[in-house]
Amino acid sequence: MKITPTEQLFTLFNETALILQEELDCTYLEALAETGENLFQGSILQEELSELTVKRLKKQYEEIHLQKFSNEEIRKAYQLVILKGMKENVQPNHQMTPDTVGMLVGYLVDKFLKQSSFRLLDPAVGTGNLLTTVLNQLNKNVASIGVEIDDLLIKLAYVNANLQEHPVQLFNQDSLEPLFIDPVEAVIADLPVGFYPNDVRAADYQLKAKEGHSFAHHLFIEQSVRHTKSGGYLFFIIPNGLFESEQAPQLREYFKDQVIIQGLLQLPTSMFKNKNAAKSILILQKKGEDVEPPKQALLVDLPSLSSAAEMDKILIKMEKWFQENKG
Ligand code: SAM
């Protein structure tokens, strides 16, 4: 059986990460970031390795010529090894954004942003899987920025962007602290859902809870809107219950003031193990002069993505909406 380019790269990442994990006595994901960096730099950067290990690694790297692989082949192989590593210690809020969601977000960004060059921010960039899935679909000049609080995830994102040759500006910090970035035309984010423990910081937000801890996902929305230009678009992966929590009235008020809801796409529940964990893609536009709401928001209930016929119908519906509202 012939192995695909993605399988070939997966094997390289996996085998070299296992060697480094053992020699450096670190986790698989840490070793994966190290091997990715070696591959990108074209040299073995870890000084503490034995001669024999250096030889074994060199032999493996020499068999691969990165320039022969497409960005999507690199991204998919890297995503698969990360998934393997995440199985060792999963944290629900660290999960990578799945391809199907990334593809839809990419499609939407491409449709809403007509300009040939723009700035794109992902304030919860994680491993960079969502961001690079979107970048790989855009045939435009995009300057992108990613922010992530977790040291290891941002390292994985940095290696991911390097291997795919995407010049992403990355910041390793809490996104709800002040961000030193120029305003962007678009934001994408698979929002971390839950309480934000820092009440002092939360006090700086209109969407802070009246009592107790605030919702991180609400504050993320406000922070993203702050950093978006008037008329810019925001694409959030949100929990389906966003508008039903006890803090939802505040969120609705804030939306009325600051943004236009352009669309809401409910992802198929079959994508989620637990129905209560199901998510949607929310599309907002920041208010501003000459920014008009659509005649009707784009409301879509996505069918199971495995049903090609159903999916075709939805795509036709969406294309029609774009012609009528964004033509
Ligand atoms: N789209 C990402 C990907 O494809 O890998 C996954 C995003 S994941 C659902 C949410 C991310 O938000 C996690 O990586 C988490 O570490 C990050 N996060 C949570 N709270 C944060 C904060 N206050 N500032 C920055 N990042 C944060």
C-alpha cells in the first residue's frame, strides 16, 4: 500500500519526537515542538544529545524535503501528532479546532472580507490549527496575529506557522490583559469557555459579571471587538447556550450597542460527543459609519457534514445569502 505524504510526515514527526522525548526526558508534545523546530531550522538544536541520537535524527530528517509538501499536508500531519500527544493529557479548553470547523470559518472569512489584504487576529490561537486552516484557504495577503496564554501551545503554534511558512506574529500572554497590537479587520477565535479567575482584570470590561467571576468567553468577545476596526468582522466558535446563561442579558445589551449580528451557523450536534457541548459559529460586524445590517442574518443549521447532498443544499443557500446581502 502506498503511503500518503501526510502519513510520511506523521511518521517522521512521531518517530523523532519519541526519540527526543526519551533523550530529553520531556513530554511527547514538548519533544514534538523540538523536532518541528529542528526540521524547520535544518539542524539539530538540542546540545545535550548523544552522538548516536544525533546520527539517528539526522538520518530521519534527511529523508524528508519539506518543500515537496503542501501546507495542508504539513498542517494535517502536525495536527495528527498533536492529537496523539493530547491524548496523554487532555484539557477540554485546549482542544484543537477540528478541520471541518476551520474549513467553514475559512470559507466565511473569504466571503465576508472582500479586500485583497487585511489583518487577522486569533486571540486564542492554541496550536495554530484553526488559524493555519483559515490562512491556507485564503488567496489574499493576510498579516496574522495570534495570542495564547499557554507556553507549550504557543510553541506548537510557532513551529506550525514556521513549517507552513506563514509569517504569524505571536504573543505569549493573557489575551484579556492589554494587547499591544494595531486594530485588525478580522478576528477568528475558538473561544475558551468558562470563568475567568482574575476579577481585577475583569473589572476593566463592560461584560464583567455583576457578582462573582466573569465569563472568559464574554470578555474575549469584548476584547476582540475593541481591537477590531469599525466595519470589521469577527468569527467566534461559541457554545450553543451563549444567549441562555444568567449573564446573557448583559451580552445582548452589549451586542446592541457595539455590533451587528451577521450570522449564526449551528454546527451539527453529531460532531460533539455530548449534546450540551455542541457549538455554533457566530459572525459579528463591528458597528461604524456606513455599516448596514443585513436584510436578514444568515441563519443556518448545518446538517451532518458527511451528508454531501444536504451540505450542497446549505452551500447553495449560503451563496444565495451572500449574493443578496454582500453582492
Ligand atoms: N483554535 C485553537 C487551535 O486550533 O489549536 C484552539 C483554541 S482552544 C479551544 C482555546 C485556547 O484559548 C486554548 O489554547 C487556551 O489555552 C487559550 N486561552 C484560554 N484562556 C486564555 C487567555 N486568558 N488568554 C489567552 N489564551 C487563552
